[in-house]
Amino acid sequence: MTERRRAAIDRGLEAASAAHLRLRGDGAGPIAAAAGAIVEALGQGRMVLVFGNGGSAADAQHFAAELAGRFVKERRGWPAVALTTDTSALTAIGNDYGFAQVFARQVEALGRAGDVAIGITTSGASPNVVAALDAARARGLVTIALTGRDGGAAGQTAAIHVNVAETVTARIQEVHMTVLHLICEIVDEELS
């Protein structure tokens, strides 16, 4: 291994660790609130809808799969849908209503009062995520925003806001995945 590669690896791991530790203090309360809302909703037979763009879309799909399949413990599957996966819906809605409505329209179609809507956006400013959180709130869903930077409009829109106040997208995404895994762990513990 070259000195340069070793230094890059060390810098990346140190930055990721520091980002996680910064969230540990102020972030614990919102993470617990998000997990609690999801536990309550699932325990009442409600559904989790999750959405985001790019890497956040991948995180949404990963999280929904962990709930519907299994995280660590053997348990029943929980109703969770990533609104990022139906290419027919995404392209039809995007074509007919515009990309800003691709998630909101699905929330209107699938979401019911008492369900949970989770919008993931590293910038906090993704128009389609904000629109979906607005649609979810209007329908009586519990809204959770998982954001980065200053949280933006998504953080202001959601009832529960978990903000990773970092500026580097890669670090935000790394912490987002840890947050989602922590929520899965709490769901496993409290609903198994």
C-alpha cells in the first residue's frame, strides 16, 4: 500500500468517525423519536413509505428491505415501501406532473393517516422530497426528514427531523445509513 493511499484511507475513516460522533449528542433525541414513531405505526398495522434521490434513493430501498425482510433478528416482515422503485410510476408521474411530484403523488395514492413517511435528502432541499413530506402531512402521516447540511426545507417541513449537520455528501450518506440501521435495531428490539 502506498503512503498516499494509506493517508487517504485514514483521512476518510477519521472524517466518518467524527461525523458520527458529532451526531451522537444532539442527534440521539430525534433518532429515538423517529424510531418510536415507526415502532408505534408498525405496531398498529400501519405502513412506512420512504423516498429520496440518488444515493438517498438507494438508502430508502435498503431501509425498506431491512423492515420488510429482516435486519438482524428473525421476526415478521413489516410493511415498508420505497417509493423509488416503481419505474412505471416514476416515469408516468414525472412525465404527466413533473419530477417534483414523483413521490408526492405516490404518497397520495398509498399513504393513510397514521402511516409514516420518511424523506431522505442530503441537501435538505430536494423539491420532490419536500413536496412528498407536505403531501404526507396533509394526509395525516407522521413525517420524518433525514437530512444533511442545515436541514433545509425538508427539515422544516417534517414533524421529526434527524439532521446530520455535515457539508460533505459522502459523510452525510454514511451517517444516514447508520441512523437507518439504528432505527432498524430499535424496531427489532421493540417489536420482536
